[in-house]
Amino acid sequence: MASDDDLNLEDLEIGGQPQAAEPETPRIDSRPPVPDRPRSGADLEAVYDIPVQVSAVLGKSTMQVNQLLKLGRGAVVELDRKVGEAIDIYVNNRLVARGEVVVVEERLGITMTEIIKSDRS
């Protein structure tokens, strides 16, 4: 074994086994971790003014360009959904919910009936 002046951390043994240095996990967030606590609306205050695009998809259809160009006022395009079937609700092009079309003061609206949980990590 080397003298005390030449001692390296790799030379230390615990329980008779050499110890490898553990890789440090990089932290993305520089704030200290917060213990689990109840969340409130104030936690989201920073994102309240961020605009998002909300889209409601009644259904989809596929057609050739020449068919599309022949469409005129009053043309009917058949969609892949049935009457009464749930519509898809997207926020920033990500499916987040399903719902139903409703009428609100002579305008169309949407009632969310199911929230879609994402597997995003």
C-alpha cells in the first residue's frame, strides 16, 4: 500500500471490497427538492398567462386532392365517427381529453367527459 501522502479515494476499501465512485446524477432544476405537500392553485400561477391551442376533432376523412378540389358550398364530407360518439380534444396537438359537443348561448361548445392520462415521463 502507498504512503499516506499518495492515498487515493479508489484505494480505500470498505468491508474488504474496493468502492467505485458513484456517478453523480445531473440535476436539471437548481431549486432544492420540495417535500411532498398538498398542491394548490397558487402553484400554477406562473403558467396562467401562457397561451395554448385547443382543438376539438369531430372526426377525420381521407380523400384525393382532385376530390377535395371538387368540393363546393353545401358539400358533405363523411367522417370516421358516428353521431353521438366522443370527440377528441387536443391541447397543443396532444390528445388530453374526450368530450361531447354542446350548445352554449347559440354557439358550439365542448363538455369534457374523459381526461386522457399520458405516459409522459
